[in-house]
Amino acid sequence: MMTEQGRVLTQLLSGQFICQITDEASWRFLKNNANRNAIEPHLALLNRALSTTAEGDVFFASYDSINDSERKHLGAQFQEISSNLRPLVDWLLLVQQAQGNDIPIGMGSPIRLTELQSTIEDTPAFTEQLEKLSRYRLFGSASTQTDGQLKQVFKRLHDLGYLAKPNPEKPIYIATGKIDYLYEVLRFIDETESLSLTEQAEAATSQGSLL
């Protein structure tokens, strides 16, 4: 039977972001200093280090050092992240505007799909925004209906780890810590826009900002 340490290590090495929303037990394990100290040597064996977002509430594994193979992988990974930023930002803005919130969506923010759909359907500008963002390759919706477009977008965001759905029977989603990580990536790219993608990837890794 796998130990709790082994389970958490497996999650980190598979690229998961661990926060209180996605897995509270693993999050509490990593909030303990002794547990973090115990797991870090195992990550180091695979050239990984335990990293967190700025607030320290989201844990993930990043490269410990960079050689040629890591550099190539990071360049490709950062290219993928950059290409997905536009649809993710468009989605964040649409939900924030439709919910009438002044505060951006962050970890723990609830999103009630039924209420969101009703607001979007009653507002032509929101309907147009949803139709446009649902066509992005990241979401790939082929539906012409608001209901189908919205469900596809939220399914993809759930699959990608940006949203959790505590109760499969209820259309209520909760934003995970990966949303907070996304904000950090956006800030980092804005601060280093003069650098190439590879240089950005290496700089981000040195700050514990990328896998």
C-alpha cells in the first residue's frame, strides 16, 4: 500500500498542482515543514524541487537545474502556456463580468454554471464573447448553443485542473490554485516581455515558477 508521502510525491511528479481545493489531505501534508523536508530529497533525485506560488498555498514540482534536455522541454512547455493564455484570460474576464464582480476569480471562488448561463443568454455581448472563446483550440466547442459551448469550456477547464467540481451532481465549480499560478505566469510574462520564450522559461524556472 502506498504511503501518504509516496502518494504526494506521485502527484507532484505527474505535474499536478496541489492546493486546499484539489486535495486538502495532500495540501495539509505539504504545509508541514517536516513533511516537506522529507519529500524534497526524493524530488532532488529526479532534478526536481518543491515550489509554491507567491502566497505559499499552491505546491508543484519545478526543475532544480537546467541542462540541454530541460532547456528544450521548457521552451516547448512555455510555448504551449503562452498559446493558451488568450483563451484563459478571455474566460476569466467573461466570468468576472457576467458575475458582476470587482475582484478577479481566484482559488476558492465558486462559479454556478446555471446562473452564469442565464446571465450570458440575457446579454448579447456576453453571448458573443462565449461563442468566440469556445472556438479556441483549447476548448474546441462545435456547439452553436450557449449551453453546449459553456459546458465544453468548463469541462476542459476541469480536465486541465483550473476548476474542481466537488459534487458531480451539481453544476457548481470551484476555482483551484492553478488559477493563482496562471496569474503569476501572466505577471511574469508581462515583466519579461523583451525576452525570448526560452529565456523566459529559464528565468521562470530559476524563480520556481514553472514545472
